Amino acid sequence: MSTPITAQMVNELRKRTDRPMMECKSVLQEAAGDMEKAVELLRIRNKGVGDKRAMNETAEGRIGAYIDAKAAVAAIVEMRTESAPVAKSDHFIALTNDIARQIATKNPPSVEALLASEIAAGKTCTDRLQEVLGLLRENMKVQRFQRLTGGVFGEYIHHDGSIGVLLQATGTPKDPAILRDVCMHIAAVQPTPAAARREEVSAELLAKEKAIAQAKAEATGKPPQIAEKIAEGQMKTWYAENVLIEQPFVKDQTKSVGQVLKEAGVEVVKFVRYKVGEIPA
């Protein structure tokens, strides 16, 4: 004889799985009132939804970040899904934040390892993702992530989640808000910084820009010595526009980002800027 399905049982399953009430009642009936079996049946159903939607394009998404100041670790992640409304939903935002926390605390070496890692007792990240997928009925995936260790951190996520920045620095900031301000600078400024410092500009990009500067200088028809000075001046301008610590700070154009950070008692180590849908260089 099956266990009677009560409203209390339906509410308990709904709280545990966040599924609609009628679906919870239906699956409890199928499980003959066995709560754990009902949870497992919902997981299987959610996986079925994921399998059906696995080939759907995931052009929308959200950036998430997590900082553990005590452990001196931080992470940033790009999550993808099919539509903008789902990307802005509370469930997807919570999923993105949970995944960012998992990356920071568990240090998975790959997306595959991340998805296989346990995010709660008896539940992997894949299970967590499948739960949200079952609720929102859209394909979703972890696109990419980075984890940083050591120092102090700042983060900024644009209000719509489309851009996110994680900043790593050394020192003790006089005002921790300055790290977030610099993250906002990195998110907003054009052109986007190519590197934190001159020495971190890739050799390929540097060679390209020097060749452009040299060609422009030679096109002036000036003597070689003068043309060389012109090229050096053009590169100095390029550095000021494209290297983070040399860029004019968006909140105070009279100072460079490097000056602002130095005055705050910190020095930038690294930054990571993600934009949903971009193709990494």
C-alpha cells in the first residue's frame, strides 16, 4: 500500500528541489511517497531535459566572481545559457555565484573536474546545474574560469552580468573600495587594457604595434634619427592608452591607475576581464 501524498510532503520536496508543486506531487505519487526516490526521479528528469537541449546554442550568459579574503583566493567564471531572460534570472545568477565559489574553494584543474566535484553532500556541480536546467528549461554550461591565489582582491560585475573583472594586488589597501573602482575602470575603459604593465604586453602584440609606429614615423619623410623619436613617442602614447597602470583613471583623469593604486598602498599583480560571448585572444 502506497504512502498517502500529503501537502506537507509536496512542500518539502518543493523546498528541496525548487520544482513546481504539481510536478512534485506527480513524482511523489510515482515514487509511492518515497522522498529520496522522488528527488532522484527529478534529477533523472532534469538530466533528460539537459540531454535534449545539449545541442542548443548558448550565446547568452553571465559572469560571476567569488573572493575568500581569509584564504586569499578568488575566482571568476563565465556561464552560458540560451536566452537573456534566463541569464538574468535569480536561479541562474545563484548558480553562477555557486560555481564561482566552488572554483575558488576546490581549485578544479578543468571544467570537467569542476563539474564532477562535490558542491554539497551527495551532490556534484553537474547535479546543481541539472537542477537549474530542469527549472529553466534551457541549455547551460560553464564556458571558462580562472582562479587566483595570494594577495588582496577586488571584483566588479556589471549590473546585467555581461562583463566581469577580477583584480589581484599586493599590499594593504587604505580603502578596499579602490580595488573595486579599478575593476570598474577595467570594465568600462576603451580600449580595454592589453596588460597590467608594459613588461606583460605579449611579444606578438608589441612587435605589431612597434611596426605600425615605425611605418607611420617613416611616412613623415623625416630623417631616420627624427623618425625614430617620432616612433618612440607613438609607442609611449600607445602604452598610456593600453597598459592598465598607465591609463588615466576614469574617476580622476589627472592621475594614472598606477598612481591611484600606489597612493592607496597597493600594487596590481594581475587582472582578468571576461565579457560574455567574447572569443579569448
